[in-house]
Amino acid sequence: MTLAFCVVASLTARSQATPQPQIAAPVPPKPQPAVYRNLVLLDPAHGGADTGAQLPNSVLEKDVTLALAARIRPLLATAGFTLLTTRDTDAELTTDQRAGIANHARPTVCLVIHATSSGTGVHLFTSALDARPTAPRTLPWDTAQAASIPQSLRLVNELGLALDHAKLPLILSRASVRPLDNLTCPAVAIELAPLPNGTSRPFAVTDSAYQQQVAQALAAALISWRTHNPPPPPPASRPILPAAPQAIPPAQPKAAPSAPPPAPAPPTPKGAAK
Ligand SMILES: [Zn+2]
């Protein structure tokens, strides 16, 4: 028997012995939940060249926001939350990038963190947008938070109760600021201000004991929030981004951009931790 015949015979025998591959039935994609109940997004504001406010003793706001987020993270992780942060390094992100990360992840809560040397206590802001009773099929990017206002107001109430319970002074306000207005999750912005202590020198926002006290109160509020608040109704869809480039026909003359730039695709989320 020639070698060639042996090979052909061997291949033929093998192909006869090989069972026909079975075509697996297509598996339907799992429906995505409206929100991930155990996922919390922290957005430490500023970063990189955007230093935020210059605080006393040459401290930069961008470092304080990062420090407070770092204190909140382990407390929530211990309580079984998964944490996602828009940054855990000195990175600079636009507000649209921050909102993009949050809206893509569908967390149960979004906390935007700022710090200031003016005023005292903890300032809590919710969006000043009018509440929209039901989520429409599409959400305009600039007012995406409108559909979540009732939830955000319940959230700020929960946070306020916890801070009050911890005997931390607080101020509640509403303000239309980015990325708060662009978020589709229940969202609150927290601005840490110095803590009065009965002396002419209040505790600074850099005081580690003060930061820890605030972090513990916020964590307690979110644990309570998870227990007492049902998930919101499924959102219609992600917010529509203005001026999507692919929607413009190539032949069309260049139009002056009248809308804010589209939010770029969210970068790989950093700092995901159990
Ligand atoms: Zn700030």
C-alpha cells in the first residue's frame, strides 16, 4: 500500500467515524435588568488638569473627592455592593464621559462627589429639573435625569436622614448641573464643606475622621435604600445623544453644531470592585 493511499484511507475512515456536529439551538439573549440593585456608581468630581477648587493648605478639590470615594468604597463593598467609580486615579474626564459610564452601567444609585471650603457641613444636591411622570421611549441627553427625579428625591431624603442621625450638619438644595442632569439613575451630588466644631477653626474637609464619619453615614443610607426602595420601572432606553455623527448623511453640508457634543463611548470603567 502506498503512503498516499494509506493517508486517504485513514482520513476517510476518520471522517466516517467522526460524529456529525450538532447545531446548537440559538440561545436567546438574557434580558438586561433595568438596574443592578447592588451596583453603586461613585463619581469623584474633577481630576487631571481640572483640579477643582483650591482648598486651604494647597489642597486640591480633586484629591479630596477621590479620598472620600476611597473611604466609601470598602464600606459598601463589605455590605455586598459592587462599586464602580468613574475614576480612581488622577484622570480627567468630561461630564458627558462620566454620565456615559453611569448610564451604561445602570447602577441603583449614582453619587457625584465635590468638596468646598465655603459653608459648613455636607451639602446635598438633586437636579433642579422638573420630574417627568413616566419615562418616555427616549430620553433627551440634557434632561435624562427628569425621569428619575422622584427616586432621586427619595434618595436624598435617605442620605439626609443618615447624615442627620450621625449629627452632621447638612444643607439640601436643588441645582441643574452636569453630570447630574444627564444621569438616568437616582442621583445626588454631595459637596463636603468644613465641619463646625464650636471653635473658630472647623474641621477641614481633609480631616480623616470627618471624611470617615461622612462615608459611614452615606454607606448606612445606601444599605437602607437598597432594603426599602423597589427598583424603578424599566427605563425606556438610554438617553439620546445629541448630534450623533452617523445620523448625518455624507452629502449634507456641514451644519454648525447647535447641540452639545455627543457623549463619547464610555471608557472601560475603572475601579470595579466587589
Ligand atoms: Zn467641585
